[in-house]
Amino acid sequence: MVDYISGMSQYSFWFAEANQNQFRPMLETALDRSGMLAKTPAAARYALQIEFIDLRGSFFGADFDSRSRAIYRIVERRSGRVISEQTVDAGFMLRYVGLVEEDAAAAYWLTMGVAAAGLANYAGATDQRTAWRQAYQATLWSTLFVPLTFINPFNYVAGNDFFGQQKVPRPRVLNGDLSTEGYGSRNGRVRGIQADKQMMRQSIAKFVMGLSEEQNIPLTVILPCAYNKEIEDMKVDLSIRGIPYAGENCQMAAVDIIQ
């Protein structure tokens, strides 16, 4: 059971800040999925105590950096004896998304729409020279409105998540919970929450992996379902070392085509 979490606020007051309302559900989910969480607090033999001795986030800027150092301590509830203790450093840098392909597409269609309207006005205007100048200027200026979302000042301010219940999409990362950087939302409020949550996921993942190594309990390795020599060699190596592995069966069943 989770005994206590110290060094982390219960709420996020002014800016995006990692808080217990965000952290506790993720922690309990990880403990439950790994089979370590007791069915009831009374049935738990051990208690998990977490002390955050360093917790930092970003308030302003383009890239939001969220970092923490926490002591994860497992104690026997009956005797108070420390069973395991490890210090976990976690950090995640969420890069600001600049102008992307969607912005170019939006600028294109906006320009085409304004140009079409301007040319329609030009075709029926008595003073075609003035109408053409107006159509040209409107088309030119329309392309400048698209990047306004890029320079929006609220994109650079990490808003708060007071109760820790804000649902945000996961940032774009390459290495799952262990990723150290990635790209998130352009909106500053969402991006700040994404950075903090990804940092907390990394901290929990490192704790579980460290405990697994400490207790000599190998984690299950997830293998891709490519049927080639490299994957088969990996399976043999893992089997020899006594490490469990799992992977989906990607073979397709035969399909009868009726003409």
C-alpha cells in the first residue's frame, strides 16, 4: 500500500506543477499492473513511502523541462524494517512545436479562399485596378493570420491543473515512459501538464525496474512480431538467460476468396 508521499503538493495552484492528484493514480495503476498492490490496505504486508527531495517544473518559455529526485522506500508494516530503498532521478524535456505541415495547409486553403473571393469581386467591379489591388492585398495578408497560433503568448505559459484531473494527450515520444524528450501540444497549459505527467511516469517506471533488478525478478521483454533470424536469436538468448518474453502472433490466417 502507499503509505505517504512527501515533498509534492496536493494541488497545482498557479502554474503547471506535478502534484499528488496526478501522481497517486499513476502510481497505484503501475503497482496494480505489476501485481504489487494489495487488494485492501489492511491486507498489505509492506508500505511504500515516497519522498520528493527535488521537484522542478517550467512556468514560462518554449521548451518545458520537468525534473524530480525521489526516494522510494518499502518498509515492513509490522516491524518498520526497511526492505528496499532507492533514489530515482527523472527528467523530461518537452519541445515546443514550431510551424508544421498543418500550418502550411491551413495557409494554403485560406489563401485560396480569399483569392477566389477577391477574383470574384474583381470580375464584377467597375474599377478593376482597385479591385485587383484589394484582392492581392487581402490574399497576401490572409497568409499572415495562420502563424498567429504560433506566436500566441499563451503558448509559452504553463497553466495550472489545480485538482490534477485535467485529461491531456500523451506527448509524442520514441521510448515510452523512459523517454527523456518529445513534442507536445502547442498550447502552453496543455504542454506544461504533459511535461509533468511524462516525468512522473518515468519516475515510476524507473522505480519498478530498479526494484525488479534489486529483487532479481526479470521483467517481461516485449518483442516485435517480425519473423526473422534476429528476433529468433533474441528469443533463444532470453530463454537461456531465464528472462520471460511476450509478443503478438502476426501471422495472418488463410483467407478464401469467393468469386
